[in-house]
Amino acid sequence: MFTHIVFFKLNDPSKENLERAKNILEQMEGKIPQLKYIEVGVDVLHTERSYDIALITRFDSLEDMQEYQVHPYHVNEVLKKLRPMLKGSSAVDY
């Protein structure tokens, strides 16, 4: 099992933008064969060190995660819509 976690910081973390970003990410479920598990969470503490959204995804292998990264749905439907909303992101892969 390979886990890919991404933390997102939005340019405008309004309630509407947080919900929109969450929905964009959640819509990947069932559309990318390599993606075996997805969880999306919105931060509730809003501390100085908080990110706005966390994405946890799991794959059978590193190779499957790499295929997910270039999958047309991920690139054209997720990244294309999400990137303009982002101030930054960080990832952990293990």
C-alpha cells in the first residue's frame, strides 16, 4: 500500500471556496482506477500552522500513484480547477 497525503492552503479560504475545493477533490472517487482510497478533510481549528484542506489517498503501489498523477481526470478536472485557488501545498508520500 502506498499513501499520498497533500495539504492545501487556499488563496481565499471562505466557506464557499473550501466547499468547492473539497468537492473537486472528492469527485475523483471512482473515476481513477488506480485510486483505491480517498479522504478529504477541511480544517476546523484555523491555527497559524494549519492548512485549509487535507487530502489522503491510497494506492496499491508507487507506480499506481504515478499513473494517478498523470491520469486525464486528475490533470484536466482536478488540477486545472484547483490550482488557481491555491496559495500553496505540501505533500508526504510513503
